Amino acid sequence: MNWNDAAEDFLNQVLAQTPRPVREKTEAELRATAEGMAEEDGKNRVGVETVIGAWVRLTPETLRGDLPRQMERFGLDPDEYRRLLE
């Protein structure tokens, strides 16, 4: 599955905030989830929106309350992704 540059960049931003001991596992899970979501949507390329969806989906429920703040740090508007956070 192909990834566009912006999707790779966002993945790397998320991974930079991930503790080292779990970074490789997190990367593998994010890649697999994003690629699966892209395939479900009939896409042959992973884009930023798909990576964001995978990131939200894989974030444990107990930590999701912090995602809007993290999104802002990445330059995203959390209101645009409210549907994913509910």
C-alpha cells in the first residue's frame, strides 16, 4: 500500500511523541490499521485523514480525552475530527 508524503509526515509526528519502548509496536499497529482502513474505503493510497482515523481508533478510550490537545499541537483543528473522538 502506498502512503502519501503528508501521511508519512503525520505518522512520524505521532511516533515522535510515543515512548521509545513501544514506538516500533505502535508504528506497526498504526500502519496496519491505516492500510486496512484505506482498503475498506477502496483506496490504494493512505492519506493523512486515514492516519488520523487510525491514530484515534488505536488510542485507548481512557486516553482519548487528551487527543484534542495533541491534535492542536500537531496543528490540527480538533473540531474537524470531533466525529472520530465521540
